[in-house]
Amino acid sequence: MSAPALEARPIAPEHYRAVMRHLPTGVAAICSSNPVTGIHNAMIVGTFASLSMEPALVTFSVTHASTSWPEIAESERFSVSLLAEGQQQVSRALSAKGSD
């Protein structure tokens, strides 16, 4: 059983600007679910940043050796969770070998 796909929601430019202004480090969890199998995939990126205000676009870099990124990219949709200072445990768990 797979989870239903979420529709992309537009973000108001003022809200986008406010969120990105409070992101000092750019550490984020990128997560997805395979629409066919329902398998969850996740990875940590340390390069998350704002790319454009209009339209609201973000950018991040992925290493060629990533085993999670091909699965996330194949799902065609993913979520981004910006990590706070106290979330090192989340970062360590998602960056462990086998679940980059």
C-alpha cells in the first residue's frame, strides 16, 4: 500500500523570504516515497539554499556516490525538512551508510 501523492502547494513570496532568511546552515533532510512500492527514501544535504524568489526555487547538491538520490529522483516528488540546531540525531540517522 502506498501513500497518496501530495499536491505541490504554492508559497507566498513573503513567506518564502521569511523562511529562507532564518536558514543559516542549509542542512536539510530530503525525503520521498516510491509511488509504486511505498518504500521511503531520505538523505541529508548540507548545501540547501534559495535559488530564486519568482518563481520560488531552491537548490542543493548531491554526490555522485549517493545511493538514495536515484530513488528520490525517480519518485518525481520529494519533501524538504530544514533541520534545526538540536536535530543532529536526525542528521546522523539519515546520513548513515546505506541511507545517505
